[in-house]
Amino acid sequence: MGATSAIAARAACRVFAGLAVVALATVSSAPPLQAEAGFGAAWRAPEYESVRAQVLQWAQQAELPRSTTDAALANWPAQAPAEAGPDALLERLAGSFAVAYPEAAELVSRCSSAYGGPEAVDDSWLADPAVPVFVRHNLRLYYARWLAQFGLYDEVLDQLAGLAPADVVDPAALLFYQMAAYHQLVRPDQARAALVQLMEQERALPRRFQQVARLVERDLAALEDESLDHIARRMQDVRRRLDYGRAGSKVQEIENGVLESLDKKIEDLEKQQQQQQQGAAAQAGGSSQSMRPMDDSRPAELKAPMKVDQRDIGSQSGWGDLPPKEREQALQQIGRDFPAHYRELIEEYFRQLASEQGPDREPVPDATR
């Protein structure tokens, strides 16, 4: 290993140590995912006529006032409109439900605006058994779609929990947002399961779903449990949660898991380094040691106590004291060797490192240039 590579390796260790502090204070290869051959898709998107029939049945059973019923059914002409895809059907449903229920109107209104935080909409009404299942299931999907836009992935999974593709008028959206939430929460097994089911109807998916699903598929194929990549993603999840003002037991649980993973990774690296050093020492010793072992009955010659000159190396970090050229080379090495997932975290770490340096110190270069 060259001098620059060694420097980069040592700097990388400091990066991850610093990242752990930042997170607390504030991509196993796999084959392409696909459904088993010989089995048909487990789900399919409903046609406009089928959804319209369900709406008519709901309006009759809900015993709404005539004026309310007429307003709710205005979105459902007998002839299918030009925009009759699953996402458009979900929008039409939400509009009809908003006419019939004040709580649905409030939800639809809230989902038409930006997230104001820190709390989301009161969703207790969506769990009321008195509300028709057809209404509750589709509004939960409608709400989850909005939550996903703002990175509230735990809430997305809460809303989609227990829902099956047959329960909603846009089953592709249900599976897509489940996959996305599991992926962002670094739960690869659940993300793969939702992805496999989603891709059963790949040709029928909206183009944006296809493209994102393929990206997630490749990403999951490269993600190995307990790798540095895996740990870095979990640290990013902690940061996301803290940005939303969440610092409860769930965040603490994830933080503890990150610490345990970092401790195990450091322990494994230390063992590996120790084994390499022992192997190198044994190899070097075997070539130079005497062919006559010392007689066990005769003590070895005692040497004078080893003495070394004590040197004051100071208490400050030596990173900033590297010559500018070597420092720049080391930082560029980090930027090349580590995946893109780390770049933002590395930049933040070195920005903090630079802020701790005195006014006479040179600024630390961008690690990802």
C-alpha cells in the first residue's frame, strides 16, 4: 500500500468515527429479482367500470342525502374518461369521499399542501370500523402516497399495514410505496418482497414506477448486511428522523444498532489486521531464526531495559498538518474509493473538522472532488 493509500485508509477510519458522533448528536450480491416462472401475477389493476360499480354500491349503502350522492357521483360518468389510469381513479375516489365525509375533506385538503410538521394528519378516523372498508382502504393509500413525498416512511408503512393489492384501486401504488418505504428504512428483505410482487405486472406499471423499481433492484443486489454501506444508510436514516423532530425510543434503538454494528466492524478489522501482522511476523521469523533452539534449562540472556526518548506529539489531530499536496491526494482517494452514498456524510464530517481548526490552518479540501 502506497503512502497516499495508507493516509486515505487512516482518514477513512476517522470519517466513520466522526459520522457515528454526528448521527448520535443530532448498497450480499443477489440475482435479479423476478417472480417464479409458471405462476401468474397475484394482482392486476382494476378497470374503470369495475371501480365505478363499487362507487355506486358505496353511495347506495351509505344512505347519503340525494344532493351529496349526486355530487359524489359527478366524478364517475358512464363513459370512461381519457384519464382513467389507477392513479387517476384514486384521485377521483378521494374527491368523491371528500364530498361525503368532512374528515375525508380535511384529509384531501391536507394532502394538497406541503407537510408542516412535526405531526401528520390525525388518522384515527381511518381506523373507525363504522367507516366503509372501501373508503378506509383507499384513503389510507391516498394518505400514504402523500406521506412518502415528504420522507415520512414509518407513517407510510403504518397506513399501508394489512392492505393487499385487491383492497385498493391502485395496487401498483400500494406495492411501490411499500417497496420505497422499506428501502429507505434500510429493511432490504421486505423491500425485495414488495419489489418482486410489484414487478409481476412490470409492463402495466407507470414508467416512473418501472424506472425507480429497476434502480432499487440494482441497489439492493449490491447491498450487504452489516457492510459499511449498510451502516452508513442506517446513520442517514437516523439523521432523517432527527430532522423531523423524532428523537424517541425508535431512533435510540436504531442508534444503538448502528453503534453495535460499528463496534463489530472495528473488532473484525482489528482481528484481520492482527492475523496479517502475525502471519508477516511468522514469515519473517522463519527466515532468520537460528536452527538451534535455546536450551529450556538455560535462561535467555537478559538485555538491558529498553529505553526510548519520549517525544511530545501534542494533543491535536495530525490530519491538518499533512503537506497540502498529500492531504489533497488522500481526500481525492477517499472520494474515489467510497460509494456515492457516503459522499454527503464525508463532506459534512470534513466541514465540521475544518470548523474546529484555528484561523491559521488551511481549509480542508472537498473529499469528493
